[in-house]
Amino acid sequence: MRQEPQTTNLFHSYRRLERLKMSQTITINLPDDTKSALNDAANEDGLSESALVEKAVADYLFIRRFRSLRERLMSQGKDLTDQDVFDIVS
């Protein structure tokens, strides 16, 4: 019998608890059609709307950091691939 699933679930539960303890609440206004699309996407992905928005913001911020770093490195004349920049940002 493998214990990995229980360990993995426990780990994910702990990580979620840690995020909740360190969370802050914000309020955003969305047009009705965007809110409806958010609800649909959250349901399709099996996420809460909050979790989907959290993931979307985290993804956006990662891409933003990636593009900024890539631009700075390119302006310095460094010859790096997108994978090199991804490895630095990650």
C-alpha cells in the first residue's frame, strides 16, 4: 500500500491553509458577462471563483516578470532563449 496520495493531500491541505492564513481580501467590479464567464470557467475547472482569479493573477504576474526580465536581458545584449529566461524566473 502506497501512502503518497494521503501525504500529497495532506501537503496540499497544508499549503492551502498557509495561503488562507496569509490571504487578503479585495473587491473587484466585473461586467455581468465577465462574471458569468468566470463562473462558467470556475465550474468547468472544478475551482471556486476565488481560486480561479487567484490563479489568473498569479499567472499574469509570472508572465509580466518573465517579459520584463527577458526585455532587460535582451537590452544588455544577452543571447538567451525563452527557456533560459523561464528557468531564471521560476
